[in-house]
Amino acid sequence: MGEGREMRILIVEDDRELAAALDDALRYEGYATCVAATGVEALQMLADQTVDIVLLDRDLPVLSGDAVMATIAANRMPVAVIMLTAAAEVSDRVSGLDLGADDYLTKPFAYPELLARIRALQRRAGKGHATAAVLTHGDLTLDTTRRLVFRDQGCTLVKLTPKEYGILLELMRADGGYVSVNELYETVWDNAAAVEPADVVKSTIYSLRRKLGDAQTIESTRGEGYRLA
């Protein structure tokens, strides 16, 4: 996330008063900000400029926040996303995270909590891992620079959501060793997201297994976690 320059945050919010308040407050904190009132405008901005974090209202008119998130995930845009919504049910939070969001805040939220979530994403991005640019395991190849996954010895692209990619990356880094549910959750989702770790990890692993097919087997053992066989 933007070493050597200001962290840039895109605020996607159709409530103009809230958008203006967030814009002023985040600029005061030292962030570079830009504001989009619609999903279409947000995608245009993401295509035209570098953005590190998106604050994405899920309840946008016309092109919903879910549709924007799906586009970000499908195009593997290198941004972190915090979804904002008035929906407070656990199922709503889980579905938002499953779309590929990195975190989730329910409106109305406390501004200090938003700042804490942003800082958590910054820390996670800044951790870094000493690892090769390209990882291989069995029939899979994972390019960490381009964030792409291939099967058939690099011949076939496997389209993964950001969360599926994150889990596969951690499993490939473990090189056949087990990675616990909590380790996957804390690394891929950030434990600030108030959902049950086992539920979202299991759901994402299920989807990842389907996409990998016969290219790779993901094994699970109670008390140990998951590993690539």
C-alpha cells in the first residue's frame, strides 16, 4: 500500500453529508482522499488512479456496493475494501466478506473505530513476507507479484476472489504444513471483522476447493486446520 506517498482512500457514499464529513476527517488525519457518489463513478476512479483503501457503502443506488465489490474482485484490483452498511445481521456481514471485502462496519459507526480498522489494514499490508515471487505446489502456480493463480503447470488461469487467493497463498507458504482456522482468519480477514472465524473460513475453503478441482487437494484435520496435500 503506497510506500513513499500518502495512503489514498476512496470514499464511495451517496449520503453527501456523511461523505463530506468522512472526507474532511480523513484528510485531517493525513490521508489523501477522493469521493464518489455512485458505483459507476467509483469504478471509473479506481481505473484511473491509484487507491489503497475503499470505504464502500453497500446500499448505493443503481449500481450497488455489492456489484462494485464483485467488479473489484473479478478484476483483481489491488485495493483493500471496508464495506459500510446499515444492515446489522451476521448473515449480512458474512455475505459482504464473502464477496471479497476485507472488513465490514455497520452504520452508525464510531469514527475512532473506522480509523482503527483503517490502521489494521495498513499494518496487515505492511507486514510483508519474505517469499519468492512465484510459488508452486503440485499442479498450481501462484504469482505473488501479479496476484494470479494458474493450474496445469501455469497454462490455465484460476479466477479467485481476494479471500480465496489469500487463503491459498497462506497454504502454499506453509508448503504442506497445517495452517489453523484462526491463523487464516487473522491473516486474510483481519480479526477486527466481527464474524465467526470457522464459518467464513470454511465457506471460502469450500469455494476454493471447487475452483481448484483436481489441481490440488486441500485437507482438513480437526484441531490442526487446513493444508495442501
